[in-house]
Amino acid sequence: MMDRKGHRRRAFTLVELLIVITIIGILAAVAIPQFSESSADAKIAALDHNLASLRSSIEVYQFQHTSAYPGVVKTHKTTAAGSAAAHASAAEAFVKQLTAYSDTMGNTCDEKNAGFPYGPYIKPTIPDNPLPAAGAAGDPDSVNVTTDTTPLSADGSPTTGWKFSSETGEIIANSADHESR
């Protein structure tokens, strides 16, 4: 193509554009799977970190509470002078006993004082399970507390979160794909 002065215009041909688009497509096809694998690896690393943190917190709690594990239903006070109310469930007791101050018996309080010298072991709350089961509908930070003394296995109820035995201190990811971590 020529402009008004008779100089030839420079432009890409259709073949050149198709070659460039093809090369970009090939590069994208190679690179995109690498990014998705990195994302899965990061989630597994986060799961391992969260499990290590929970297990460490449970061990310290058990050491400071006369060999008892968290999750045993006790009472909770919002203030040292306030009245005590029983935890609604073993799961609530587990969360409170790791995230609030406690006494040697496992009773909890939101404020530290001479009667509640221990904890909190995890702040501000129980970490999420970053690898829920496919199509999971539960909370990723929920805890299913059981009194089983047999090795735990995921039960899918809830389909996310954690499963913990208040008898053995074992905690697992409550997801069949990742319970063995």
C-alpha cells in the first residue's frame, strides 16, 4: 500500500498476526496449568501450617490443664465479675478454650485475671481449613468435636472445617481428600 507521496506504508500482514496470536496461545497453554498447580500447592501449605498451629495450641492447652484437652464443656464468663454460663456445645467449648483466657479446669473468660491466667492459644479464632471438599457448604473454621478414641476419619458433617477428639487430642481436616495430613 502506498500513501499520497508514494511511500510504502508499513503494517503487519494477516499471516504475521496469526503467527503471533498462535505463539501467545501456545505460551498461555503452557503457563496457565503451572499457575493452577501453584495455587493448589499454596492451599496445601496453608492447611499444613494451620494444622501445625492447632496441634501446637492443643498440646500447650493440654499441658496447662492437667492433661485435659479442649472441647470438654465447661463454663464461660464475659468478665471476671460476670456470671458463668455453660458452653452451648463441645465445639463452642473447644473454640473458647483455645481463643479465650482459661483456668486450670477449662472454664473460660474474655478477660485475663488471676483466676484465668492461661491462654489464649490462638487469636482471634480457629483458622480455616483452606481445602474444603468439592461443593462444601459448611464453615471452613467449624469444628466437629467427638469423644472417639479410635483414629479419626472425615465424616463430611460438616463438609469443611476440622474434626477433633477431646479424648485423644487428635485433630484432622474434615475432608476425605486431606484427612491424612
